[in-house]
Amino acid sequence: QEPLGRSGRRRNAWFDNYLNRIVTRDAHEVSRLQHIDRLPALVRLLAANNAGELAKTRLAQDAGIPPGSVDAYIHLLETLYLVHVLPAWGNNLTSRVVKSPKAALLDTGLAARLLNVTPGAMAAPERGSTVAGAMFEAFVAGEIRRQLVWAETDAQLFHFRDRNGIEVDLVLEDGRRNVAGIEIKAARTVARSEFRGLEALRDKLGDRFRLGLLLYTGTQPLPFGDRLWALPLESLWS
């Protein structure tokens, strides 16, 4: 929370120093990878595709690291608590499942600095750019990930997408193979069409599908059919 009391250039300088400190000190303490000096470039590339699927070959090329080492560098960023990786979920649901993981920066403030997204755009992502919307999704996914640490139910977090265009931002599955799906929308209103992925998941899984939620920036909880709800984002903390 240290940068919250800063504004403008001072806040940007804090994040610049924060990233530089991690790369020049912390990374060297926990890793012997040869191209640690390329970490800032890698972090910027991940920020530019925040909450997006990992295209490892292109990532290696753009960051200037060996293609076979991408996983090791991503793991290092996870160890440094800069990035979290969201595995793809399929569970033999269909052979057309896309298996690429997603990655997002854990620190939304750092991502905003790297992408020059203003605090105003982050405060109202539904009126902002596509980049602000992706950062909003990454923030919510990170918050749910944190809450799972102390939740009574032991569940794992995934994302889902198939080659037919059906996707769900977050899929939670517990040890009994019960599943819940969560969509994240930076919007004050919601439409039935935005439940397409959750409906497909519900219809394929039957009783294993326990709940589908669409988290949005509006204020009212809204039912959208069997086991489907739109809930205000603030319900995460209530």
C-alpha cells in the first residue's frame, strides 16, 4: 500500500524502483538463470497481455530469452510474487479445449504503471480502454486466488476456452469435482448473452455444476436462470 499516498511522478518512480529492485537484487538471490537482465522486458510483455493466454514462442522472441527457458522465467516471476499463472481447465470435457494457461501481474498498480493506465481509468474500467478492462479482470482473479487460501473449501482455480469460442474467465473445481464458473465484466449492466459460457458449462456438467456467477460493477444481484447470478463486485468482500 506504500504507493497509495503518492501521486503522479512520485508514484511512477516508486513502481519503477520496485521493479528494478526485484530484478537487480531479489531475482539474483533466488535464481541463476542467464538472462535475468531480460526480466523487465518480460514483465512488460506480460503486462501488455495481462490476463491473456501465454504465447510462449512469441514471448521468448520478444523478450530475447531462449524459447526453451520461458517456463523457467515465468516460474521465477511467480516465485517473486510478480505473476500468477492460471492453468487451462478441460477435464476431458471436449477435445476442442484450448490448453494454454493465462498469466497476469499480481500487482495491478505495477501493471498500470507499465501500461500508462491512469488511476481514473482503473477506478471506472467500464468507461476505460480494453487494457483497463483486462486489468480489472486480472485484479478480480487475483483477489479470488487470495481468498481461496483461507476458504473452507479446498478448490483449484482455472480458466476455460474451447475452439468454438465458448469461454469462462474462472473455473473453480474442488476435490469432489464440483465446479463453479465465474465471469468478470467491467460493466454496470449485464445481458443474457454474457452468460453464454456459463450456460454451456452448466449444460455439459449437469449436477457437477454448482453455481455460475457474473461479477460486474453494478449494484444489484440479478438472477439469470438455473444456478446463474449476476452479482456486484463488492460481494467478494461481503
